[in-house]
Amino acid sequence: MDTDAPAYGLWLLVLVNSAVFILFAFSFFKPRTKRDWRSLGGFSAFVVALFTEMYGFPLTIYLFSGWLQTRFPGIDWFSHDAGHLLEMLVGWEANPHMGPFHLLSFAFIGGGFWLIAAAWRVLHAAQQQGTLATTGPYAYVRHPQYGGFILIMFGFLLQWPTLLTLGMFPVLVWMYLRLARSEEREVRTEFGEAYRRYAQRVPAFLPGRRRDASVDGQATRGGRPPGVDATTTPLKDRRDDG
């Protein structure tokens, strides 16, 4: 099927869209430490790679253009709509922006941003009160903010898969897992039993069946909450993770 004329080389759109999503994530995540900035930096690199192929140069389409044109001769693979590869490959005939993968991607992206924002509100309230954050998203997973970034990136993969982002995604997931484990070692060493009981009840990333136990939401040590994300402990006491 013939769609739009080629719509690449739009570097201003690359810049604007990258800036919008990075600033949006910044406003929700509110990075402070080196660990925070590393988390946001990985996500930012993913976003820039995505929009570079979406509006700048379609590297993935270019590399596979011969095979794609042979297997799907009725599609103009250098049109902008053809960048929605999953819709094209399953033979979605209508506007790809209304395709199943594109619509599903909105759910993951919106859910990821909601999770980051909801976790920050709970986290900030716990910091102000000097208590352990165990309500809202923290009642279901210990690392909702990292989980939010993973959901957003997966949503973008459904919407516009590229070789670069497909390669970056498992690396970034591994990075977030490492950051989470590093944080938990520090928190467990410093706060001991209160965090151990919380970690026994609540899974790290994937919500599931929790143990039937009361939440020790008021447990503190030294007036500081044993947090579970990079921004959990009060800002003045947090230590950089180089």
C-alpha cells in the first residue's frame, strides 16, 4: 500500500520530541544523586535514539529495506507510517496510529509515567513524615519508579521498534536491576529489620501475591525512612553512588 511521502530528516522534531519526553520524565522523577542522574540518563539515551529514527534517519528501515520490499512490495517503506513496523508486518490496513500495537503502547507509556508520578508523591510524603513508604505503588512493588521507566521504554518499542532501541532495552533493564540491588544493599545495611520485613512482603518489580502481614509503615531509624528507590531517603542524607 502506498502511504505518505518520505518524512525523515526532520531534526527539529527529533530535538523537540526528545526534549519534551526527557523533561517530562525529569519533572516526575526529580533526580538528585548520581544514581538518579544515571537512571534518567539511560532513559534519555533511549528516547534520543528512538526519535532519531522516527524523524531523523530511519536506520532500521534502511538496513532491512531490501528484505522488506521483497516480502511486502505494496508498502512504501520510506514513508513515515511504515515506521510502525509491527502494524505493517501484521498487515494492518488502516491508519497505523490506530493500530493495536500503537494503542497498546499508549497504555504502557501512560501507565509508566503515572507509576513514576504516583510513586514520587508517596515517597515525598514519607520523607516529610520520616516514615517508610509502603502505600500507593510501594504497597505492591519496591521499585515503582524504575518499573515506570521500563514500562515507558517497552511502550515505545511497541510503537516504533528499531535496532538501536531493541539493543538498548535489555541493557537498560539490566542497569535498573543493578541500581535497585545496590540501593537495597545500602538500605538493608542501614535500616536492618524494618526493611527486611518490608522486602519479604513486597516484590521488587512484578506485583504479585503478598504475604499476609501488617505493614510496618512507621518504622524508622534515626528519623530517616528506609526507602526503596534512588530518591527514597531524605535529600540531605542521601549518599551518591558513583
